[in-house]
Amino acid sequence: MRKSFKTIAYIGFISKGLIYIVIGTLSLLAALNMGGESTGTSSALSFLKKQPLGQILLMLLGVGLVCYSAWMYVQSIKDPENIGSDTKGKLKRIIYFFNGLIYNFVAVLAFLHLFGKTGGKNSDTAYLDFLGPTTLSILFIVVGIILAIVAITFIVGVIKGHMLDRFNIENAKYSRLIKMLGKFGYYARAFVVAILAYFFLRAGIYTNNHEIKGIQDAFSFLHTSGVGSILMAVTAGGFIAYGVFYILLTRFRTFKND
């Protein structure tokens, strides 16, 4: 394993962890009525920009997220940990590649916030209108099904141990605590992804409202439900745990073939 690959991975872990900690903390404060607000990635970046040295934070975060996406590409293409080229290995590497694309997008979003070129709070799908309402409905249903599969994959992966085993932390100090944080975080992520799946399926099947929903909408949905504050607080706590888990990987994560 090249030292440069490890460095890129560690910087990426810190950046990804920071995003989830900020989202979770702001949403937890909102759930406890302590001045926060339900938030998503874009709002978290806006919050960071408003802090002292916020522009420097955003710049470092953007670079860090580029590093994380680069690590995803390295795992997908170079396969430094010998994931393999069998069917299961290829599937994992394809997932890593698409994760890289996602965090490339988040990195670009961080830089857009840095230079003040972001739009309003709500996402708009006007640029998809050329597809027509029927095609949009089908697209939203497909996205909803994919998100539902992702949520189930998270839950099954944590229960069976596959989701955390790939981090190679079994022999690390405090591995039990790290795994507990990781499990809690993945369950919280699965819960939020399941809510997003519901949003997309509902929009595709029952309504003509083709508005793209995100993490912020999921937390807002929790906040307005019957036991919303409790659900939102637990889920937000899971996001914080997930963020801490990724940051701890910089200290305890081992790499295969070391």
C-alpha cells in the first residue's frame, strides 16, 4: 500500500466525518429546541462558511472531499487492498467508483459555497421538465427503488458484519467502541435513506410534485411526525456517531497488505 494512498484516505475520512458531524449536530440541536435547524449537506456547508475562518474551513473541506473521492477511485481502479475481480469484488469496486462521483459533487458544492455561487435553499427540477411528467414519474420511482435497496443493504450489511469488516479495524485498539459508533451511524443513514426512498416513490406514484428531496427534508419530515423530536434526535445522534467513526478511522483503520 503506497503511503500517498493512505494519506489521501485519511484526509478524506476526516472531511467526510466532519460533514456528518455538522449535519447531525445542527439537527440534534433543532430536535432539542436549542437553536439548531434540520439540515442537509448544503446547509451544513453554509453553516461552516459563517464560522470564524469559515472560508478556510470550506477550502480545506473541499480539498479533503476531493481526497475522499480520489480514495474511492483508487479502491475502484487500482484495488490496493485486493478486493478482487470476481463478481462480488467487481460490484464493490463499482460502488466505490459511484461513491467517488457523489463526493466529487459534494466537493464542488463546497467550492461553490466558498465562492458564493450557490442557489436558494430548495432544489428545483425545472431543468428536467423536458422529460415530461410520465418519464419524470418513472425516473422518481426508479430512484426510490434504488434508495430503498441501498437502505436495506446498509441494514443487512451491518447485521451480517460485512459493512464494517471492510474497514479492517478488528485488531485495532478500542475496535469495539469504533464498531458500535459505526453500526449506530449506518442504521441512522439507512433510516434517512429509507425516508428519501419514500419521498421519491410517493412523488412518482401519487403526486405530480417532482421536487428532489434531500437529507434536510428527511430531518424536517421526522421533526413534524408524531414522535418527531425523539426520532430526529436519535437519527441526528447516529449521524454524529457516523462522523466520529470516520474520523477515528484516521487513527485506528488498518489497510490490507500492510
